[in-house]
Amino acid sequence: MSQKRTPLPIIVGSGGVSPAGRVSFNHAYRRMVLDALAADKRQSTLTSLGRLMGLGDNVADDSVEQAIRNGTLVRKIEHFDVERIQWNNAMTLGATHDEGYTFKVAKRQMPQHIPPNWTVSDLDDKQVLVHCQGDLAVLTQDLRPSKVTSAGQLPTGFDPAALYASRSHPRGLQMTVYGASDALRSTGFSIDELKNMVRPDQLAVYSGSAMGQLDQDGYGGLMQNAFTGKRPTAKNLALGLPEMPGDFVNAYVLGSVGETAGIIGACATFLYNVKRGMDEIRSGSKRIVIVGNAEAPITPAAIEGYRTMGALTEDEALMALDNSDTPDNRRACRPFSSNAGFTLAESSVWIVLMDDALAMESGARILGSVGDVFVNADGYKKSIPGPGIGNYVTVAKAMASARNMLGEDGLRTSTYMHAHGTGTPQNRVTESAIMSEVAKAFDIPSFTIAAIKSYVGHSLAPAGGDQLSAILGAWQDGIIPGIKTIDHIADDVARDRLHFPLQDEERDIDTMRGAFVNSKGFGGNNASGFFMSPKQTEHMLERRWGSSALTQALGRQEKTQETADAYDQVADSGEVAPIYRFGEGVLEGDDLDITDSAIKVPGFAHSIDLDLDNPFEDMS
């Protein structure tokens, strides 16, 4: 009996936008290693950022280059005035004599429920006179400075809302439309071409945001408007839902009727969704899967919430680390060194997966492949945000899987780790202990650890996508980003069998066969993923399909690559709007052609097959 072939999930597209720039074609990754790049790649990276930020093409101008450097990565918060955060201060107004006091107020500002110690009389059609007997509790507007002034923000000058008819969408959904469009176009296929490759139910979108949309157009407006004298809108609740990024991709970008799910796992959310996509492709149920997340948490409320948890790097602690009177915002995140907390960030990162047979047949770009992803909880915990043992399990299983695919020597010499690396004192101890113990268990002599939150901050749900995008870039350029915001490794960091590069390190791409992404989330949400390089992926495809078939597939890639490259040339110029098909191709039940064996959906070349297997045939 022939052995069943498990489909291999191939990464055929990658895109989005992060504090480092546009994700597709490795521009965001290259911003992290800018000074280690060859001249041509450095120039193309600066040009991409210059256009994205509205600074033009004259990047040879030193002032323009400096503006690009200053306006990217982790830096001082630009989204709001950190010196003047709006606040409502509770006060009690006490009467100065027994008779109480009197004030005038507009009728439209009167409360619907009149306090029992008020006496109200009309002055005219618009105003009333209120006599208050006793104390009066009021809220007065105040302005306070933020104790946290650092964040990873999208490049200065880039406004996703200005690129399409955003209609008061929350920022996270604006970033979704841009990021998913970028990833899909990076494949070199149009939306219609992708939809016509497979049956409608063989296409899926797995996405979500860990915290939902928190600004005033989302949950922020829903929760705060009533307390600030405004009204919630009809959109606040619906657009704030955490799964809404995936819903937007289905409804306005892809027009998909396939499977969808918003899988949420705190800071491990990206890998949770990758696992779902991987599992569905491996099972044969899905052939094309779009995975991604968008998060836009740079709001005063979110920053204050994480600060009061003791999770964020406050300016005072940052200055104490440097014995300085000024916070070094650029170096706010310091993984595995003397540090004081993590740095919140916004990002939108997406990948497109295909099964290997479809990728070969279509001539898709091969950016890498998903080897395995593991998810485990912590068991009993002392506190919800505290780490536990689950991450030991996920890292060890990911390494064991990599060993099975690459062999003992391949695991030891041709892989490295993108750590969660948040920059908190607790993370530097616990995550380094995990990686050291597992490296010893698998006899890895020197396991290289990267930590790119030092560049882009912690974007919560998309954080694993930020890490993966850096891996995809390193497989093209052979440079592993060093942890350049630090100058030493803290004494309590486990270092046995581990190598923490403080500067960018060059590697021979032929020796880079795989890499790991590690994610640790509040609540015990642990995930570790193993991904394989393009060269390793092509090697496996050749083993499965033969050298002749692979050669033909690579030949078909030329047209796909040409189309993708053409998009890359204009992607930052503003000439190409994000894909946003609002109200286009809307279908009703009468538009479907339904029989007992198939459903024909307009806009798709193939029908949905209703000739389904009975999974319980042996019991029927």
C-alpha cells in the first residue's frame, strides 16, 4: 500500500506593515539590519520607506535618510500628546454655607435623573437655574503626562486610512485592509486567480486581534463615550470585535465564502492561527489559507492598563537604567539585558499558505514552509500573567519535530530561534531558562537567539508574525538581526548553550535550513513554531515530486515573480490602493445554483462539492 502524502503548507506570500515599514519583499526586515545590508538593498529599503512616509525618492539627502531613521521602529509616542493625556478628575463641591449654592446650566446638559438635593427652575427656553443643597459630586477635565512615552508605531507619515474609503474604521481594521492586500499581492496572483484555483470551501481565513479594536471608532468609543458626554455609535460594538480583521478580509478583500475563524491566544495569537491553517492544509480540507493579525493598541487607555500591571517600561525606570535625565525611547525594549518592562506596538502581518501540490502546479513563489506549530497551556498557575511550564513543552516539541525533518545535525547547526523576548525582567529569566534547558536536552552546542521586539516592540497578536517576517528576510539576505538595543546580557539570564548576538550576524543562506518562533501569552497561551527555509522546502519538494517536476515549477515561477516584482516597484508610491471591495459582488441565495451534489457560487470557477464522505462509516 502506498504511503499517504501529507500536504506541506508552503508560504507563498507575506505582507503587512509594522514599525519597520512594509512587510512584503522584506522591506521591514531590512530596516532592522539596515547598516549591514549591501548598498543596493539598503537603497531599496530607504526608497520604500521614503515613499511610504511621504518623503519622496531623494533618500540620498542626509536629512531625508535621518527622517526615515527617526520615524521608524520604537520611538517616542506620536499618536497623542504624551504630556497632555485627557483625564476626568473626581471632585466633591461642598457648600460654603447652610443655604447651599446656585448655578446656571443649559437644559440640554441637565441629567435625566434630577438629584434629590437639587431644586430646578426655568430661566428661559435654553437655561435653568439649579439650587443645590449640600455637596455635589462632579468630574472635571484634567490633563496629565503619561508615565510611558515609548511605543513601536507605524512609520511617521503613513496613514492607512488615507489609502481607501475607510469610513471611520478603527485603526486596526485600516491596517488589516492594507496588510492583507499587501500579502495577497505579494503572491504575484490576483484575487480572482487565487479564487479560481480551488473550490470555494477550500479557501480559508484565520485571523484575529488579541484585544479587539480599542480606539474611539471601536471599543474605546463604546466604553468611554457615555462617560465623556458623547454617544456610542452603531459601529463601535461590531467593529471592535476581536475577530473583525478576519471578517474584513472575507467581506471586503477576498469575497470569500470559505472557512473562517478568529482564534485568540493573547500574545501567541499569530501562531495559533498558523497552526489552524497548517492543520487544515495537512488534512487536505483547505488548499489556500490566509493567516494574519492586526493590532493597534497605542492608545492612552491601553498603555495605562499595561502600565498599572507593571508590564511596561516607564520613563522613570528607563532613565534609572541609564542614569540619565532623559528617557532613551529608541532603546526602551531591551530583551535579555537589564530592563524594566516591554514596549507596546502596533502591527499588521499576514501570510498566504498553499499546499505543495497547488504551489507546484501554479508556479507560486516559495518563501518557506510551515514545519510544525505546537500549543500548550501552563497547568495550574499562581497568576494569570505569570509564566508556567507550557512553553517548555512547546519548544521541546518544536525542536523534536525539526529534528525529525532536518536530522540531528540539521537541528544543531542550521536552525536558530526568534525568542518572544519582551524586555521584561521576568521574561529574560524564564524564557532563557527554557531555551537553555531544551538546547541541552537536544545537545545543541550554541543556539542563536534573536529578539526583534528590540526594534519593533510588542504588537501582541501579530508579534509572532513580526518574528516570522524577520526569518523570511534572513533566509534571503543571510543576516540575523542582533539585539542592538543592549550592551550586555543580564546576570540572571541563562546562557548555557545559548548565543545572544548583540550585533547583526551574517550567515551563509545555504546553511540556514530552519528557524523557530516562540510566543508566550498572558493566561498560559504558549506556542512555538518551526519553519523551513526556501532551500529546505525546495529540497523536500524535489524528494516528493522529482527534480524534473521541481524544475518545471520553478520555471512557472518566473511569470509569478515578475508580477510580484512589478507590484513591489509601485507599492509604496500611493499609485495602488489597498484591495477594498465594499458592496461589490454581493450575493443573495437566488444567485446560487444548488443541486444535491454541488453548489455553484458566482465568482468562483469551481463548485462546492456536496458528495461528502461519511466519517463514521464503520459505525453506520
